Amino acid sequence: MKTDQPLLSWKEAMRLNRRAFLLICQKDQKAVISRMVSVVWNALTPYVGIYLSAQLLSALTEGAAADTVTRLVLLNLVSAAVLSLAGAFLNKWKQTESACQYYKVMQFLSDKVMTMDYADADCSSTWALYDNIEQNRWCLGMGMGNTCSHVEKLLSAILTFSGGAALTISLFTSPVPDSAGRYTLLNSPLFLLVMAVVMIAVTCLSPVLSNKAGSYAARMANVRKEANRLVSFFGVLGFENAMAADIRIYRQDRMCDRVMNDKTFLYSSKGLFARLSRGSLGLYQAASAALSVVFTGVVYLFVCLKALGGAFGIGAVTQYVASITRLSGSIGGLIRILGDMRNNASFLKPTFEFLDIPNRMYQGSLTVEKRIDRDYEIEFRNVSFRYPGSDTYALKNVSMKFKIGQRLAVVGMNGSGKTTFIKLLCRLYDPTEGEILLNGIDIKKYDYQEYMSVFSVVFQDYSLFAYPLGQNVAGSVTYDRSQAERCLEDAGFGQRLAELPEGLDTYLHKDISDDGVDISGGESQKIALARTLYRNALFIVLDEPTAALDPAAEFEVYTRFDDIVEDKTAVYISHRLASCRFCDVIAVFDHGQIVQQGTHEKLLEDSRGKYHALWYAQAQYYDR
Ligand code: ADP
């Protein structure tokens, strides 16, 4: 069967596992410690039982005194009780400490997304990589979530091996007495060697075969990724309540059926994995299981022959069978877990590729001057910009200046570069060519967070969080309630606020609180506006700020905007020209360039200009 992805080398695989484990240790030390202590306990304590019960059986078969037998029985009982009680306690501790471990591990990715350059967060290849990691986790259970349990199993196998070896050595070293006739053959070094080799070979072969079966998951990862993508879309489409109406009208259930009932689909009865299970994959699994049984047979044969020859008593038979079975299990476990770690490393690789995405944006250290006269000026100087991976310029040679306190409108057709202009202004992206200056200094030279804090933006695709309303407005858990109320009032949300059962403490949506309220598009736009006002930044940027408002609400926002914005600079992006008429400067974008700049009246005078054309194209729909 042709597979599409080679396994990683052992060295690389172990390097990735080590890195993942160290990261988890840093993030969640207590959980790791509790898990490891539990493993040590669970791996070693069974040998106490094996040893003590062997002692008891020996005492019985050798006719020991009644009080010796009684003492051994009590010792067996008390030790079993104490050990399992302590084991239960450790287990509980481990469960408590690791209850949130999965989320803590996932937080690596979430923290990374929140701190990576916006350009990377906004890039489809970043999300394709993330999608890959998520699918591996969700559909195959592979990735960083496995690392801790893999290390746990590795440690357990090593400890079980050590304990098993300590109790098994004497099986090979205790000789059959010379009086045992043919059984003395069992003392022959050659026989012992053959026995050890057979046991080791069978022990190792079984997990090697099972690893081979397991490696299909890693090697077929890309094939599975495509299939999982289909299943995770079509398999749960019914849960997408936002699509419920469209699904019914366009009968999307038929599309789902077509994919989900396709018998040749990867996971279906005639798909690749079913064929593999009937062929090589299934054979590896069956052979691995059969060899485990062969091993048990060989062990019983060897131990019983030695006992029959008189090398040790009945008590020792149980000890040897139990300890060698554990010893073999640990070798098998060791091989299996190393194989699992190698397979899983193929899935750790994309995780680290994601975590290692570098922050390339130049981070300056200048503080933004706090001027009492609020005399700030922004200048775009010959700025051109291409989105990462794109050949075409979204902005081409844009030059313009504007001062604090001005009202700037950015107008133009869809796709003309308005939002891109704002994203560059707020330094979500850096220009490909040219520079942007704040008071004559390249904005790259300012401390990034500080420069960002100069802006308050409502993007077209803004989002509110499922937090209480007031926290949404303030962007913080603690905030000035009266200021939050004032901002909501200014944004036109005052009446609705008065109706909310918990006022500012009302949760938005129902993700976190069942008492949360669902809000309409227009209402959420007003809350987003209030959030912009609360920040009290120098620049207020509104990207289509009223698109979801009804005409009356839109009129209200615009007529009050001058008062609301006060002496701050306001940048409006809109393709509704009527709403920009009152601005000091209107910049008209077309195909990524500023083709006209000026006041409404001045721009209208140019009857061949773009603004004139846009204005009259819209005028037929609006009563100016
Ligand atoms: P507007 O806001 O005027 O509608 P945009 O600034 O959003 O226009 O888009 C300008 C151009 O840049 C369009 O051609 C658009 O397709 C392209 N563009 C926007 N965002 C991206 C992106 N993240 N990656 C690649 N191209 C983009």
C-alpha cells in the first residue's frame, strides 16, 4: 500500500517528545508531578503482592508453623489494603491535578494565536496548519495531548521492567539439583540462552508488529486529514443553527447524505481503512496478539519444568510466572510506547511549526508623546501594500496627511482598499513599501502596544465576547460603571440598557450564562461603538459603523457623532457617501489608490471624478 508520509527518525521523534514534555512541565507542574508519582506507585507496588503471596504459598507447601502462616496471611492482607488505599489516594490527587490539563495544553496554541503578528493570524496558511493540528487531535487523538500519558507509560514500563527483572533473575540462576535426571538439561547454559532468546524475541516481536499497525495512522495522516475535513463539515452540518434555514431551502441534507453514505469513503466499508484492516494492517494486529499468547505458553513451560526438576517450590512458580509476565509486558510496553511516541511525533511536528511561527514585526521602543496641545499628525508617505502571499497590491502609492481633531472619511467601492488602509494605520500590517509617520516619526519606531493604544476601532467584522455587557464595553473585568453607561447611551444603546434585567452585568449571548441575552446586529454594533468610545483613544476609526443599523438609528448616530467624538480624530469608512458628507476631508479610494481628496463640495465640483460618479450613482436610491 502506498503511503504518503515517511515516519520521523527516532532522534527527531524523541527530540520533539522531549520538547513537548518540558513545555507541559512548565505550564502544569503539579499535574505532571502527581501523574509521575502515581505511575511510580502503580508500577512498583504489585511486586510487593507477588513477593508476599509467593512467600505464603511456599510456607504452606513447605508445612511451616501455623503462626508463621497466620503472620504471612495478615501481612498479605494489610499490605494489600494499605497499598491500594495509598494508590487510590494518589489516583485521586492525579485526577484532581490533571482535570484541566487538556485545556492547559490547548492554551499553548491559543496563547500563540493571541500573541503572533496579526499578519500571521490573518493568514490562511496559519489556519490551515492550526486546522491540521486540531483535526489530528479531534479525529485521531494525536498531538501534544498525548505527551504526558506517553511519558507516564514510558516510566511505568521502565519501572515495571526493573521490578520484574529483580524478581525473575533467580529463575535463571537457581539450578535443578543433579539428582533430577533429565531435568538437569535445564541447567545447561545453552538451553538457558535459547530460552531467554525465544522469550525476548517473542516479547519484542509482538509490540513491533502492533507498532507497525499503529504507524498507519501517522503515515496516512494527510489522506485522513482530507477525509476528516469532509466528515467534520458534512457530519455536523445539522448543528449549524445559523445555516438551518438555508439547509432546508437548498436541501443540503442530500449533500450530507451523499458524502456520509459513500461506501468508498476512507472510513466506510469499502474504503481504504477497511481494505487495510482486511489486509496488512489486520494481519499485523492479529499476529501481534497471537505472539503474546505464545509467550505465556513458553513461560509456563519453562517455569513448570524447572519446578518439576526441583529448582524451586510451588510458591516460587507463582512468583516467577507473575514477575516474568510483567517483565515481558514491560518490554512489550516499552517497545509499544516508544513506537507510539515516534508516531505521535509526526503530529507534534505541526504543533511546533505553529508555535515556532516567528514574530517578525519590528518592535520599537519610543513612547508616544503625550502632548497637551493634542497636536498630532499622521502621514502616509508613498505607502504600497501587498497581503502576504498575494501578487497584487491592495494599496498602491498612497500618500496623505491628517491631523488630530479632523473628521476623515474614506470612501470607495468594495475591495478598493479602505479596510487595508485602516489596518496599516493601526499597524496590524506593515507597509510593503513607503512609510507611515506619527508626528514625523515612522510608526514602527514606537512601542507597539503603546502605538496601538492610540486607536479605537470598530472593524466591519468586530466581535463581542460572551462576557457581561459592561466588561465588553470596557474590555476589562473592573471598570468605571458610569462611564460605561454614558458610552452606551452615546452609542444609542441607552433605552435597551434600561430594559436589561442585570444592566451592565447582563451577559451577552448564552455561551457562558444561561441568563445571557441575544442581541440583534444593530444592537451589537451600538455596543461595539460604545466600546470604541470608552477607550478614550486619540483616534476613533469606524469601518462601516452603521451598516447594521436601521435608517433611524443611523441618522441618530451621525447627528450626534460630532458631540460623541469631541476633539478626537475620527476616521469613517463607508460606501454610503451621504453619511460622510459632514467630514473635513474625504479620501476617495479606487483600486488601492487615493484618486481624490477634499471636502464634499469640492469633490462634487469635479464632474468627471470618481466621487461625483459614486455620489450620483447612490443619489438615485437616497433622498439627499
Ligand atoms: P475595502 O475595505 O475597500 O472593501 P479591502 O481593503 O478589504 O477593501 O481590500 C482591498 C483588496 O485587498 C481587495 O482586493 C481584497 O480582496 C484584498 N484583501 C483584503 N484582505 C485580504 C487578505 N487578508 N489577504 C489577501 N487579500 C486581501
